[in-house]
Amino acid sequence: MSYIEAENLIKTYGRGEAEVSAIRGVSFGIESGEFVSMMGESGAGKSTLLSIMGAMNAPTTGSYKVDDIDIYNLNPEQQADFRREFLGFVFQSFHLVPYLTVAENVMLPLTTIKMRKKQKRSTAEKALMWVGLSGKEDRLPSQISGGEKERVAVARAIVNEPPVLLADEITGNLDTKTSTEIMELLQGLNQKGMTIIMVTHSPDCAKYARRMMRVSDGRLVQ
């Protein structure tokens, strides 16, 4: 069995004539330490599939397991624990809190963890060092560039060192040079052992992954 295992995932919205099938019988396995890109046209079902993998959107039918844990057999509190312990999320729109400093934004996933504030700060600084932002801990999001905001988002996602990173179109708002820098950053995290699943429209970004999954009309076609 693979580290991440999906079997016959189906996701529908609405009922009767209004029913829409977003995911149609998708099955796959991803090994620990893989870097997988997920490609497909807009509306193909990529983001829906990623939200299922993030324990945020229960499939209508099918099973989804990580490290042999059946995610959608867990209760909501257990799913929240799973997300905190296993997953890091990075999104295209950064989702930084504008009135918090860079370090404070990175510390957000540590809020529920019993740890002294000084240690949380030190942990955040370490994550910022990993993404090349040492020295910018006390700046506000408005005082850094778009590429730096994405790096902060990556640092926040990895601050608790999760085994799995889910990334959704994280280079969509970035120029080519900055996109390359972010992809090299993800590649470096993968080389350290992190499992990465990345949704992208960009063939250039997809090349950084070791394997590509192509989604079309809610189905896995490659």
C-alpha cells in the first residue's frame, strides 16, 4: 500500500437534474517522499481533488488514506488533528494576515501547540531561514514583494514540519523568475524528504515534479 492511497473517489454536488460530478472514480497511490504535479484544464477537478486530499471536502463515495489512516472515517476533531500533524497548505493568494508581521504569520499554525512564545518565534525564524527570508521577520506583508509573500506562505506551511505539502497554483501570480525560485524551493524541500502534491497550469512548473497526474473532466487520465 502506498503512503497516500485513494480508491474510487467520487464527488458530486447537488441532486437530481442539478447534480454535477466533480470527481468521477479517481484512484491513485503516492509514495512517501514523492513530488507529484497535478495538471488539467480549469474545471477539470484538480482543486476539488486537492481539497479531498487536504481533509477539507469529504468525497461522496470512495476511500482516502494517508499512512493507513482512513481520513473520512475520522470525526471532525480527529480530522483537524490530522491536518495539523500531517499537512501543510500553500495557496495562490497567500492568505497572509495583513496586520501581523512575517514572523507572526508563520507562527499561526503553532497557535494550538503547547510551546513557549520564544520557542515559537525561534521555530518560525528557522522556517523563514529555510525559504530565504532571514532578516525580514518583523516586516508586514505590505512591505515585501509578491514572491516574498509566497515564501512566507511556504514557511507557514512547513513551520511544524509536516510530512505532506499541498500546493494549489502557487506560482499563478508570480513572474517567471520568481516562479522558478519558488519551484526550486519546493524541489529542495522534496529533496529533504517532504511529500509534495502540487496543482499547476504551468508545464514549466510541472517539470520540477518527479511524476505528473493529469485530470480531465473529473477523471485521472494519465
